Amino acid sequence: DKAATARLQHILNDIAKADNKPRIFDESGAFGPKTKEHVIKFQQKHNISPASGIVGPKTWKALLERWAALRPLPLA
């Protein structure tokens, strides 16, 4: 799904920025070799096995937890 892939690319871009790295994607929503490569790197870094490049529930959970940690929550 193009929208989910664009969201994934956006999250990976935000994580890269937080790690003082350059932006990775143009957030096109196209899941190509570059997206797969960076998903595998994320999976390896976060001990998600197998590091296949497939974004399943464990990978989404880790991505969203890491992404949420980058953003301060607004006070009610």
C-alpha cells in the first residue's frame, strides 16, 4: 500500500534526522530496494528476527516506539 510505505519512509527519515544523518527518502510510497535495505538495517539494529525487509507487526511496533520517543507529547 503506497500510503503505508510513504508513512514508513517518513518515519525512517525522522529517525535518520534524530541520529544526525541525512534524509533517506523522498517519501514517494514506492517500496524499492532502498526502502528494503533501510528496513533490514533497522531490523538488525533492533534485533528483529528475521531481518527480512518485510515490515510486519514486530517491525511496525519497534518503528512506532522509536518514532514516538523522538516527539515530545503535548500537555493536556
